[in-house]
Amino acid sequence: MYDLIVIGGGPAGLAAACAAWEKGLKHILIVERDKELGGILNQCIHNGFGLHYFKEELTGPEYAGRFIKMLEDTGVEVRLDTMVLTVTENRQVHMVGKDTGYRIEEAKAIILAMGCRERTRGAIAIPGQRPAGVFTAGAAQRYVNMEGWLPGRRVVILGSGDIGLIMARRMTLEGAKVLACVEVMPYSGGLNRNIVQCLHDYDIPLYLSHTVTDIRGRDRVEQVVVSQVDERRQPIPGTEMIFDCDTLLLSVGLIPENELTRQAGIAIDPRTNGAVVYENMETSLPGVFACGNVAHVHDLVDFVTAESQRAGAAAADYVLGSAPSDPAALEVHTGDGVTYTVPQHIRPNRVAKNCDLFFRVNRICGDSQILVKSGDTLIARFPRDHLAPGEMEHIVLPKVLLERASEAITVSIQEVESK
């Protein structure tokens, strides 16, 4: 029996395993379905990683390489090219690998770090014909950066998430012509730095409140039709624009890979599509933890690392029996302007000094206050100059404030009225 099995060898799984090893666990297994460690970072060859954690600018492979090197200095066992099929309630992990065949391994604790996948054309039901040339942005990124293939020459990108924005720049640098980036919402879903560096710097137009309403072409994409949408996101007749192109890239959102989580009977938050977690990233199934993009979609890998290290340390505490026993928990509710929170439950007795709370807002806000209340009592207030749905927010709640909460706490946004 293993002390800990980590499912996923991307940035979350690597950080969690290293943290658990440092905390005292010595019989740890990482299971990774790909042929190498690193996860999605291997195809993210652009820079901008590591500014928070390493205090320097790295590419995705460089960032992953730092943690792979850390892992080599431990005794953590790694199984590559191995797919996990099932996780049971009694912490059995069913897996199949090229070299090992079908195996069932037991663990005292499990960390779920499977990451996320992209929404496809079928998930958003774009009308039109079904020619070749329609790719998710992440698939195109792998083709260009790892396989050496250019998916197309004249490109339209639907969605302004970070992957789509980065691929607008990448395709341009490889010689393709990016005609437009189209976003159904009235604001971009990506980081502001990516809007500037990937669109503005290359004169690529961004059409907000627009969407693709038709794909034309028999064997290959020949045209896409883009229409303006109203406040209900319905196309407005007469606003159509036709782009002659051979490629459509979709950057229309990410979905946490939680099929294993659901099979295990773990509670899922419909707002994040990830597991409901406590302050230490423990799920509703004791001894099973979730971290990284499988819990909620992050915008910076540095935040994935910090969260996963917290999960790894907590898994070690669970196995070693050093976690406090008081199960009393505060529910965290979303108030005005807040889409979701992670964690969804906080056990004050298990908070050492501070509790990190992450959330996203559902609209762009100017000068604002983040309010944390317990009932009608305000227990914390955090000022912000700007809030946007594309950027994950982070606040720190001291243990002493959490102990003052007599009931569930609510996180909300209050915009400051301009004078």
C-alpha cells in the first residue's frame, strides 16, 4: 500500500508530490497518462511563468523542468503512459499501463490533479457545415509547438481566453494571418497582459459581443460568419461579417477533468465543475484531495503550485495523523458579484494562521471593496482598483477573523461610487 497516490503529473501533481515528500511521506506514486511529466506546460513555450513562485520569468517547459528536477531528488515513484480508470471510495486506484498492465493499487491518501480539458465545437453548438480546419486552441498549440505542424494560414479565433490570445500571437509569429479574435461576452476572458501582448502588439482586432454564427466549407473551412449579439447573447440579424479563412480556433472555456471524481462519489460544485473542497483542499471523501485545474480553472501556474503544495502537505498530515480532529466547518457563500469561491468550506480549527480564499467575479468592476460577512457582521474588507472575470482573485483570511464568524461567511463585491 502506498502512503499517497497522485493522479496527474502536471504542475499540480508535481508540486503536491514534492510537498508531501518534504512533509514526511516516503511511499508516494505519481500516475501520468502521457509519456512524460510536465502536463500542459510542455506545449506552453511562451514566457511569463514563475514570476510569483521563482521570482523570474520562465517558459512552461522550464517551469515544469524545475519541479521535475526537484522530484528527481526524492524517492517518489512515477508511472508514465498509465491511465487511471477508477478511484473507489476506499481509496483503491484502478489503472492500466503499457508496461504494468491492469493494476489495482491502494493508498492511505489520494491527490486528484488531472487538470482540465477544452470545450469543443460540439459543446457550444456552432451551426454550419463540418469541414476540416476547426481546432481547439490547445490542440493547435500542441501541433505548432510540439509536433511542428501549422494548422492553417488564415485564422479566426473564437473566444478570448488566455490560450486563444496566446495562439493569436503564436500563429502570427509562424507566418499565419490572424484575421480576428471574436468574444461573445462584452469583455475579454483573458488576462489583460495577454490582450496587450498578443492582440494589440500585432494589430489583431478583438470583436467583443460577437460570435460565430456559421461555418462554411465542404472539405476545408472556407468562410466563417461572425455576428454581433445582444444582451441575451443572441445574434442580431443584419450584423453579419464574413471572413475568408481556412482555420477556426476555439478558445471557449476549460472543463475540469472530474470523471474520476464523480465516480468516487465526491461532491462536485456546479459553479466550478470541480470538487467541493475544504481549506486544505480535502474533498468530501476523507483522505482524498483535489488541487490545480481539476478543482477550479486557474490563470497562473504559480497559484496552481501554491495550492497543490497545500494539498500535498495536508495529505501528509492526514496519513501521519497530525491533522486536528475538530470537523466544525464554515460554509463559504457567494454574494453579489462573485461567481464561486475555493474553498467552499473552512474549518477554523485546521487553519494554522491564515486561510487563502480564491474566487472570480461575474462582471468587470472598477474601484471596489471585497466584503466578507458572517451573517450581518462584516469581518473583513479588501480594497481593489479593478476586478475582471478573466483574473482570479485571492484574499487571505486570518484565523482570528474566522473564529469570530458565528455562521456561514459570504464573499461579495461592493463597487465604490465615484464622487
